[in-house]
Amino acid sequence: MTPDASAPMPVPLLEGRFSARSASAASIRQPLAASAAQGWREIILSDPDFHDWPLGDRAVAQSLNDWSKGGRKLTMLA
């Protein structure tokens, strides 16, 4: 089977534990940016308090807005 040239290429997601706050923020921004392009149907976010998450960043808000079209589901567990 040949790949569809119009299909978006999967973005490799970062893995592992991050110790610096900036690295942790990047590990959140990157997959959220990929979510709309890759057509994710559901996102589940989990953290005890989401204190260090960049959820107020303009880029994160735009990524979630781009992703949220058409019956998709976001679950946040705290």
C-alpha cells in the first residue's frame, strides 16, 4: 500500500520524564499542536493539579481550538 500524499505525516511525540519546567511545557505543547492535524478523536489529560501546564498559553489555546471541531472529546483528570 502506498502512503496517501495528502495525509498528514505523524509527528513523533516526545517520551520520558522531563525535569525542567520548559521541557515539560514543550512536551505538552507539541502533541496538542499535532492533535488537529492528525485527527485525534479524544485527548485525556491527567495531573494532580495542572499547575505547571501551559494551558493559558496562546499556542496551546489555539491548538485546542483547532482540534475541537466535530464531536471530539477532551477529558481532564485532576
